[in-house]
Amino acid sequence: MKVFIGWSGPLSRSVAYVLHEKLPYIIPAIVPFVSSEDISKGELWSNTLEKNLREADFGIVCITPFNVKSPWLNFEAGVLSEPVRRNRLAPFLFGVDRAQLRGGPLERLQVTVYEKSDVFILLRSMNNKLSVENQVNYDHLKIAFESWWPELAAALEGVVAQSGETETGFKWLYAIDDLKRIVKDLTGKCIMVVSLYPERDFNLFFVKEMVNRNLERGVSYAILIAESAVPAGRRVIESAFSLHPDKLCLVPVPDCVFDPAAITHCCLLNYECGDLDLRVFLELPVEEQAYSIEQTFWIEVTEFAARRFAQRFRDMKDKYACLPRPPVAASSDLRTSP
């Protein structure tokens, strides 16, 4: 049985190659083949998949965080519109949750998540599509799977994302999860955040989780906010840093200074560690995304621009960090999230 394994992007390709190598050890009668070209380049995804599935008996599509939102995935017609072929196509989710497919065309398919039980169901499904004489007895299939799973899992765990791959499909455009991965891999010890809506930003679970992870490995934070974001913003931020208050430098800046300089959210990595390690990311100020930071997109500025941004906000920090803090009042926050 021919099994077509489709991919798009470096990580997806690496996953495809692992499946291509390991699956025949579990079901000897299957003959997997991996497309030699990235299916996102040059041809319509539906046309390419249609052609390969016509020649194959089964299809696996390797879905990763870096291609699940890519334009090539959002097709409406082709194979998916033909019910007779739907049970021959299995999206393989690697580092992707089923919920991320919600509302898309792949939601209608029986997907396989990279989990032991789900992978076995996929293999059992392929085995059932073999002719009776080529099928592996269920008990033998279970034994073979249990024997080969550690090696298959180790190979997949060894697959790593390559530099420059993003969830948006563009190397210059970052989704919030891309930024989270960059911050997670930070080698330096200092981060500056310029936050327009601190009450919103630092109330989010994933932001708190990311901050706590960095604090535990010794990263210090400088956070610049507008004075009008006090007191509610300060309470939220100081709560997020309650276990490591010594790692927080919270700087309320007069609105007349803050507003012209901070036109969007800004994240400066290694802002005090020298220009070679400095990286500066800006949130694209798109109105439609303003209500949820989880839907925001970011760009990284050039080295020259990064130095200018870092100098601007370092000067602001140095000037206002030593001033007496405004009293925390019970009144509502003047600057609120949109």
C-alpha cells in the first residue's frame, strides 16, 4: 500500500522523513513516500494533494505550529470535498492541538495527534485498508507497535524547529507563540517591556507562566508603563512578580513622555547586555487585534533601529525609575485596555 506523506516547511519535512523511515517497521506492507518538494511552493495545495492521493492508497499530512495557519492550508475544494476520499487522509498534528483546527477545512477530518494512543489508531486504520492477506494480525500489530514506539517517539522528539520558521509562514512576521519561543530560548538575563495595557497583558496566564519561567532562571525585568495605567496596572504587574520582587523594575512614565515614544507594545531582549545580543520586537498596531494579545503579530526591527529603541527606553527608565511612585488609589484605571 502506497502512503503519501505531505509536508510544508522544515519542521514538517523532518517529521515526514521520520514517519517515512519508521512506519514500515511496524506495518511491512506499507510503502511510504515523501513529496520531494514543499507543497506550499509553486502549486495549489489541493491540486498537489489530489494528484498524490490519486496515486496513493493513503495520505498523511504533517501539520506543525509553523504551517497550521499558513495560507496553503486553508483550502475549500479538492480532496476534502469528496467524501469517498476523506477516510484516506490523516492530518498528523505535531505540536498542534486539535482546537487549532477549529473552523478550518481540516476540522472535518479524523486527525492524529502526536500521542501514543492516537498514533496506534492511525496505524490500525492504515492496516485495516490493506488487503486481508497483507494485514498484520491485531495482536501482532500491537506487539510491533509497542516494540517500535520508543524508537519512533525518540526520533520525533529529536526533531527540532529550524531558525527562521514562524507560525505566520513569513520569516519577518511573528505570532505571539513565536515570540514566546524566542523569549524561552533567551540566553541573556534582562528583558524590557513597554506595555500600553499592563492590566490586560500581565493578567494573561501564558504571560505569567513565561515571566515565572524567566524569573526562575534569573532574568530581570524592566517594565515601562504610563502613569495613567497606575494603580490597576501596577497591582497586576507586582502580583505577577510577587515571588521575585527584586527582579522587577517598574517605571511609571508621565503620559506626555510615554505616549509619543510608545506608540505600540515593545519587547527588548538583552537591552543591557550589549548590541550583539540585543533584539527588539514591536507589535503591529492593528486595530482588529487590539482586544486580545493572543491574536497579535510582531516584527523584529533592524540592528540599527534596535539600538535606537534601546537607547530611547533606557534613558526613559534611568530618568523616571528613581522618582517617587504615584500612590495606589482605589479609583478605576484611567488607561484601560481597548
